[in-house]
Amino acid sequence: MSVTETFRVDGMTCEHCVRAVSGEIGALPGVVDVKVDLPSGAVTVTSTSPVPASAIADAVDEAGYTLAPVG
């Protein structure tokens, strides 16, 4: 069973941004796939179990970007 969640990342403008965010999130334990839609900033994360939003936020921050607030 896999879990898929979508987040929004602010500040991405190019393919380098996509690779940086994908790489950091993809390195998190349990993450099996990361898809980034650059125009919308949507990041879809598929994992073997739920990944805490705080871990996603930390990975996005490490890549140099900001996880957009939900809501």
C-alpha cells in the first residue's frame, strides 16, 4: 500500500529547482516517488507510509524553498 500526498512549494522557477526539491524529498525514508509541477508549484509525494509534513517542510527548506501553508 502506498500513500500519496500533494504539497505546494513556493519559489521554484526552473528545472534546477525541481531537481533540488525532488532530490531532498526523495531522500526521506519511505518516499518512493516525487512529481513536481513547476507552473503550479504542486509537489506530489508517494511513500510507503505517511511522511510527516514537518519532514517534507524540512526537506524543502534544505533545498532552499518554502512549503506553502495549507489552507
